[in-house]
Amino acid sequence: MPPTARASLPTRDETPAPRTVRWLDENDRPTFLKEAKKRGFLLVEVPRIPAAMRSRLGDTIDAAIEAQLVAHGSPPPGIDASADPASALDDQLQRAESLKVRGLCVCLASLGALVDEDGALDPRDSRTLRFFAQASQDRPILFALDARDRALPGFREPISLEKLLAISPPQLLRAPSDDTGAGAVRVAPTGDARGAVLHAWPIWVQALRDAHGPQSLTSFERLFVHHFVPLDAAIAGGLDDPRAIAAHAEFRRSFEHAYGESFGTFAVTGKRPRMVFDVPDLATKVARLHGARSVHLVLVDSLRWDTSEHLKDALLSKIAGSATHVESHLIWSALPTTTPRQLELLARGQEALREPPTPPEEEPVRGRTSEIIRRVKIGARDLFRLDYLDARIRERELTSREELDGHVEACSVILARHMQPLPARTLVYIFGDHGFTWERGGRITQGGGSVEQVLVGGHAFLVGALH
């Protein structure tokens, strides 16, 4: 973005900043914002939020921060694979630092429109406020609220039913409830995985239902990781509630339509998420950050996001003491989501987005050969490739999630054996090129634009020299 298109940045003042939540009267707000800008903070003003955004305060603040970063010409987001609020905020602070500002000043207008029929804030909005209040204690953030909201009722952390029912009624703020039964999610889990899913799925459904209209990249990725993925697993495990199935299908359908429409603009505007062909540069950056001496790229064909998380956990149990996991990332596959297309982009970079994909020329690897990690030349770069999972899909050896778990375990054994002889302080970056979709009935599809086919995982491991 040219300098003339950017909003004016505050000058930086090294005077120590206060670390507390501020409550502002209408007359105090201009003075507070002026002082924050003088101290070098980037101003993020969140206007009065309508009732329709109840339970989405976190997304609203996130979008306001992103808007200010973009307006001032910050680099694109680098999203941690966990996609949790802390990682997203740390990413935004890092990008703000690149603008030579001190930190973020988040100033909210009155939240009165977000209260429910009982006059209380939603538990998720309460959690968001607690998160930013805590963040202002250990991060360069000023957090300010409208003084009229001091007395608004809110929620603290959930407690077990045993403790809840032992409290006398006058001490209760209110009993959480809604038409989907999501209040049960706020009860501490019992330890029984199936019971936990039965309690949790309504909140996943509600979050997907509430996700209408444009969203920031961070908000969407968080929604995918924390709500769509567990709901997808629950449906695969036998959850057959019509509301869950409908929300799951609508999210997939909306994503496929939106990504198909926006993908064609990536080459023109340059505005895009982190993609598979960005992995070499990403891995180099991670290597510098962690003091690695070399980078070792390993592409695992058909490693979609949730499978990559399983593979990471399985691999960690086998390399304990010899390597450590240092970072994870959520990565987007280009359309069409095929291996030849991703390899073409890895070889040529973003310029290849301007041209139609070339027809595949290679024969797929099958049988025992797929268990070998092969060295391949991609443009001027060497990387290693494991086709084990893709071969199992092509040979129709994946008919259930249980079989997939077994094959992921086998992949982790192959990768652990491959990493063992590498020299100390080698950064091994293991990533997928595209994913796949389980259709009802167990059939697997590849090459399309579904969210499971597009979003893949990337994980960085540092060999030796552990701290």
C-alpha cells in the first residue's frame, strides 16, 4: 500500500504506559485517546455494537483491530494453527510493532445493547472482556470501556454442577439458557468423551449459525478450528441431530461458494491467506526465529488440517528427547486442490496463480513405494515428499476414521525414522498440500473447494539441542 493511502500513525513516546482497564466517561474519552496516540499506541475504536452481534464481541473487536492494521499498511496476518485468541492477538501485536507503534489501544463504546432479556452479557462476550483485561496486564495493550457499563452483569468461568447446585439461589446471577441447550456446554466436562460431545455440540452449531456476512481471516480460522472441526468429528462419530447436520452442511456450502469466488482475485489484489506455496518462506522465518541452522521441508500428500493435528501428536510421542515441536500453522490450498497444482505453485510462486493449472504429468505412487519419503526437485528447491496417506485413499484403503487413525500412526513412524539421523538444530517443517472430504457413506473426494480439502496443517519441529 503506498504511503499516501495509509492512515497517519502515532509517534512513539517511551513514557511507561499504565497496565489497567480504564473506565471512561463521555468527557474523558477524547483526552484518553489523545494521550494514547501521543504515547505511540495504535487507536482501535469499537463503536456501539448492535444486539444482533450478541455473543460475537470477540469477532467484532478482532475485525476492528484488523481494519486499523490494514489501514496503516501492516503486513498480512500470520495465523498460528491453534487459532486461539491469544495467538491471534500476539500476531496482531507483532504486525503493529512492524508499523513502529508501541501497541494497541482498544476503546469500546457502551455494551448495553448486548445484554439479554435478563440484563446480563453473554458468557462468550464476558470471556472476551476478561481476555482483553488480562492481556492489558502482560501485553502492550490499553483497554478502555464505557463507564456506564460498570454495573453490567457478566459471567466468570463455568463451574461443575455439583458446586453450582450447592450454591443458594440468591447467589446466582442467572441460569444460562437458550433454545439449543447450549447452556449445558458451560458445565465442566465429566471425563467421558462421548458425554462431553453431547454437551458441547450445541455451542458448535450455534457458532456456525451465527457466522453470517464478511469475517476477518482470524475469526474465520478460529471458527473452523474450534467449532467446525469438532462438529465434523462428532457427526462422523454418530451425532445425527438434524440441527448439527444442517449447520455443518451450510458452513461447507458457504465456504465453497465464497472461496471459489474470491480465489480468482488473489493474483490481482495480492490479498490472500497464507497458502501452501508460502511454506518455504514461512519455514525459513521460523528457522531464524528458533536459531535453526538448516530447513528440511517434508510434504505429506493429502494431509488435511485435523489429520495433521493427529499426526503431530503421534509424532511427538516418538521423537520425545530428540526433537521438539516449536510452531503450528493453518495453511490454505490453491484451487484446484490437487498435488500437481500445489507443486506448480511451490515451484513458481504467486505468478502461477495468474495462469490456469497445467495437466498432471506424474503417475501416482502406490503400494510399498508410498512408504518411502522421496527427495523431489521443485523449481530450484529440494523438498521431501511422503505419499502414504494419498496412496491409501487412491487404493480405497480408507473406509473409516478408525482406519485413518491407524494410517496416521504409520505415517508418524515413517517420519520419526526419517528425522532421526538429521543433524542438531535442523528445522523440519511437515505440511500438507491439500485435504479430502468424507462424504456420507464413507466415500472420499479430492480436488474440490470444500473447507476440508482447502485447509491443511503445517508443523515445525526442531531437531536436537533441546532446552
